[in-house]
Amino acid sequence: MNPTDQMPDMSMDTTSLVREDTFSDGQVGTIRRLTPVKLDGSEDPDRPVTWSGHTQIMTQAGALPLSFDIEAATLQEAVEKFPELAKQALEEMVQRIEEMRRDAATSIVTPEQGGFGGMGGGGFGGAQGGQGGGFGGIQLK
């Protein structure tokens, strides 16, 4: 069998072409404008221009990227909306992280449940050598 027969279709969707313009202040973030274009490169007035904001927040674990849509008709409007939408995106992300933390805190997995990716009872080693239910002598119930 030819390996290229198993490759995914790499054809571009000619009805979804856009021109991407990037605007940045070099400090806080970037705004992307996606302008629909026809196959000949001319603008496609039948499809809307879309805007998106991109920034990153520094955390103890490193840079955390934030991306969000901006409903705007002009660059000026997108720039004016950027701070509030970035703040909203950050707040939503913090809420999702807190939900994930709560979910993780309430779902204790025991070796008998076959958790930890199907590694079985002693998946993290210990004296049992992968037999029984323990983590080097520690058992969760």
C-alpha cells in the first residue's frame, strides 16, 4: 500500500479563503483581522470580516495564551473593545480552571476502580511490583 494513500486530504476550501492582517502594540496583545477573499484574491463582500484578540498572561507556570472573538466593524472599534474582552476571557478561563479543580478534588480514583490509565493496582510501582492495590505501600480507598 502506498503511504500517501493514507494521508488526509490537504486541499484548501476555496470558499473559505481569508486574508489575515495582524495589528499589535508590541506589548499587550495582537488583533487579527480575517477578511474573506475570493479565489482571485479580491475581497468577498458576501462574507463578514472577523476580528479576534490574542494576548498572554504570565503565571507561575509560564505564559498562558488567551484568545477571544471581537465583534467590530473597524480596527479602532476592535482596539477599544480589546481590554474588556480580554478581561472577560481571563475571567472565563479562571472559572473553568476552578471547575476543573473542584471536579478533580471530588473524584478520588482508587486502584480497584482501574483508574490511572489502566495501569492496574500498583501502577506507580512499590513493593507489589504491579500486583495488588498500592502505591509503594499507600492505598487509596
